[in-house]
Amino acid sequence: MCKLVIQIAARLGLGIDSVKNVIIWGNHSSTQYPDARHASIKKGGEDIKLTDALPDMGWIQDQFVSVSNLSLKQ
């Protein structure tokens, strides 16, 4: 399971099967970059864009990206 999906699911209190369309750009190197702009979650039987479901977009832009870049390199 992608560590990025696990991070998003944990942040929103959802199961990992509720998160989809998280993209990782780049190859297996330090140039990898996580992209959650196209991600969506399933909540209450409805697909919701992650950007609409997550009240703290600063988390995506700062903490998620930096932590994800570290975990992708491992």
C-alpha cells in the first residue's frame, strides 16, 4: 500500500480503501514528488475531492509533501 494513501487516510480518519488517485511524479530517486491534487475520498458513499474534504490545505502543501518525499526515498 502506498504510504501516501495511508497518510491521507489517517489524517481524515478513513480506511485506506476510501482514498484514490494519489499520484507520484518522477522516478525512484530524490526527484519524486507526491501529488494529491487529483485525489478523492469516499465518505458517506460519495466521492469527494480531497481538496474539498481536507480543511487544512497547508498540511498538503507543507507537511504531507515533505514527509512523503522522505518516506518515498526509503
